[in-house]
Amino acid sequence: MPWTKALCPDGQTKTFDECLACRDRCLDQEVCEALFENERNWQAEEHTGDHISATALLGCLRSTYLERIIDYAQPPQSGWWSLRGKLIHKLVERPDMDNPYLRRSEMRLFARLNGLQLSGQLDNYQLRFLEQGVLKDFKSIGDNGLQYIIHDGAKEDHVWQTNIYAWLARQNGYRVDAIEIAYMSLMQVVNTGTRAVLTEYLMSPPSATGKRKRMIGPPRLVKRYPSGKKKWDCTYQIPPVPIYPDQQVIDFMAPRLMILHAAFSDAIMPLVAENEVRKWKCEGYCAVRAHCEAHEESMGRKLVIPS
Ligand code: SF4
């Protein structure tokens, strides 16, 4: 079972209904109602135990598995980013069309790999520009996170996710000539493979070195402040998402698919996530950490979180 209980700031665990009845709220009532409704619908429609989607193959496979088989509690606030993502998707979801160009929105595709079924829902697929297939994915992101996309391009997980979608598309007869990810914060939309402006507040104009190496053209002075700081608009070229060949995508997916299948069909616990994932996820972003730690202890081990 997925998220079924609310974890209060004081450490108490409450049912969703008890949380909604609380008069000393830690998060807006209507937002909580929407969050819980979304979660209840997810439980009813999508929790099928061995349903393996492209996104399930990313990040920590153990947390993917545990989040589906146990009830867990988490603070209401931690569900907000997911609901926010759904809202933004609704805003940009466009109707399908066949003429003059093919466009498919929210297209769910299926394919089999080593006898196992995998699925993925493509946000947007278009056949356009001289029959070139463009696969597009929309991501919501915090305003603070956008600078990393502007400096370095798409997140590694998102590159893999969209390449799995591209593989699924090819398996279903859709050509993919380009992958584009649109990162949407409340203030700005940044697309991979295009240009974007990052505003910086510095005494001197920033130069195109180090993390700013992809800056193009001179920074534009927008405003001077009495403190001496200046506001600069800097234009960056965002790297495009690379398209990996089928075999590279299969090499990435196959072992993960086997691990998840073994977990769902034979209750074989996936190993803890790799170091890079544990570094950011275990502390603060994992709702099933207590269960993970309990498993490690039962095996005579300790969960190690790299610093
Ligand atoms: S605590 Fe870390 S390793 Fe364990 S399930 Fe959560 S993310 Fe994975």
C-alpha cells in the first residue's frame, strides 16, 4: 500500500480523515484534501503490485518496492511537489491531433523486455518538421533548482527516463529524432536544447567559466543597486538530451526490471540504492526508511548513508 497516513509535525501518525479534522493545521485544508484524494485515487487505479513503469526503474528500487507493499506515513507537505507536478501537466496537456501534424498527449505505451512487461506514459509526442519525431516531457521544478538545469542540462534520472520512453516509442513504431524536457518552475520555463536566461545579482559581470561555461554572449546589465550589486541577465545554451541506442537503454533497464520483478513476485528485497542516490534520498526524502533500516538490521547490517 502506498501513502495512507499523515505524519504530524509533533510526530503523531493520523489517518487522512483525522488529519482533515485537525484544527491546528500544518498545511492548508483544501490542499490536504486534494493531496489525499489524489493518493486514494492512485491506490484504486494504479496499484497493481507488479505493474512496472519506466519511472519505477529510476532511483532507489527498494523504496519503489516498499512504497507499494506497505502502508506508510509521511508529512502532508511532502506530497505537495507531486500534486504541483500534476497541476502543471494538466495546464500543458494539449488535445491529440492528426493534421497537419501528428500529436499525442499522455500516450501510454507498453513493450516487453526479457518476458516482462514495461510501460511508460509519454507527456507529448509529435511528428513534425519534415516527419521528425519529437518526444517531450514536462517536469515541474523549484525556482532554486532551475539554475542547475540551466548550467548543466537535464538531470541524469530524467535523461534515462526519457530514453526509456524513446525506447518504448520505437518499440511501438514511433520514431524519435529528438528528446526535449521542459522544466517548469513558478517563474520560468526552461527547455533542454534551447536558450534560457538566468538572472544573477553580482558586483561584476559573470564570465563564461566554471559552472557558467555554457553562457553565451555578454551578460546584460538590467539594474544597479545602492549596495553596489547589479542585476545581470545571462543567456545560456542548454545542452540537448542525448538519445541513447537501444542496447544502451536495454542494458540500463534489464537488471532493474529483473530486480523489481523478483521483488514483486517472490518478495526478494532489492538492495539499497547506490551511493549517489542514498546521499540525497535516504535522509529527508525517503518515506520508508524505517522499514529499510529494519530490513538491514534483520540481515545483520546497518544502513550507511554516504556524506
Ligand atoms: S532509506 Fe535509502 S536505501 Fe533505504 S529505501 Fe530509502 S532511499 Fe532506499
